[in-house]
Amino acid sequence: MKKENLLINGCSRGLGYDLLKKLRKKYNVFGLSSVKTSKKNIFYYDPLKTPSLTSSLLYRIKSCKIDHVIHCSGGGLQYYDKFLELSKLLELFNINFFSIYEINKALIKSKAKSKKLKIIMIGSIAAFENKASIGYSAAKSILLNYNKNLAYNFNKENVISKLLIPSSFFSTRGSMYRLKKNKIKVFKKLERLMRNKQMQNVENIVKFIEILLKKETDLLNGSYISMSNLESKSIFL
């Protein structure tokens, strides 16, 4: 059976990196990374300052004829100020939403009308609760309505959109890895909030994303799925 083409946005570390390693056996995997590399099929893209796609990157993405895209880019950038400067707030929106919007727009415009495009976006329980920072929570909350509207407006054009909302999880060089390494006390305090007093592992997230890639889950178009591990009350919303 011919492999489908999958694009991972944000594959330099964390969930995106772990998905890249896991899924390349089953899919033709392409990646967008903020770290420059000579690796084949990994394209440089750093949306922190400007999420706009260059003409060369746009050409590369279109040439890949993508069937699935998983958006793993994002982060709080350790911006905890309650009165963030507008430039810093814009950076949070650039990596957590505007870059996702730009990539989706490019993929939808370039695909054949009869061809399906399946989109999986990774949100955060911060969209429901201010567990990180005001700016990060605001940026992640946009994905909730964007996911619904994307599914509704492009349903007839064979676009399937799903939003996965995990709680904190441990991944390769991800945010929790860095937190444990640099602020172990804060990490332990967060871990005690978990149902079993243990941070969930990225392997659980990866396995669930593999399920979401299957056509049987297309009925979830426009839906969000909470994997809060009872860390958040979002499961009741």
C-alpha cells in the first residue's frame, strides 16, 4: 500500500520530534523545524518573529502533496508578565496560532478538491485554565473556535480538523523535560497534581495521535479531545 504524506509542524524537539521518529515507518514524513538541518525532508521554518511562509518554503510544502498535517509548534516562551509587551504577546500568537493558520491556508489552497486533508492541532489545557501565563492561555484558546470553524467552512472541500488537548507530558527535550532539568521543585509540585502523582509520557500521546490519523475518527471533525489525565477540569466542559 502506498504511504500517505504527513507534515509535522514543529519537529525539532518535544512531541513533534517524537512523532517524527515514530511515524516515519508508516508515512512519508516531512517536517518543519526552527533548527536548521541538512536532513532530507526537514524544512527550516521559524515563525517566532514572522509566521509568513517564504515563497521557497511555500513551493516545497505544496510539492509534498500532504495528506495529513500535525501541528506541534507552540510554547509559552517563559513570558509570565501579567502585562506583556505587545511584541512579546505577538510572538506567543505567532508560534501558537498564526503559523498554524498560515500553513493550513497554504495546504488547503494547494490541494486537489477531491483529495482529503486531515489536520490535527495540539492545544493545551491552558486554554481553559490559566496554568501557564495570560498570553499563552489566550493564544491557545483561539484554537478551540478555529478548529470548529475550519471544520465547518471546509467540510465540503474534504478538510478534516481535530484538536487534541493534553495536560502536561514528558517528551524528548520538551517543556516538561526542561522544567525537570532546571526547576525540579516546580516539576515535582506539578507532578503531584496528576491523578496518579506521575507525569504522563509522550508515548501515550503519540499512540492516541496514531488513532486520530485513521479514517474511522473522521467523525470527530471539528471536535476537541481532552487528554487531561484529570489534571484539568476541562474534561467536564
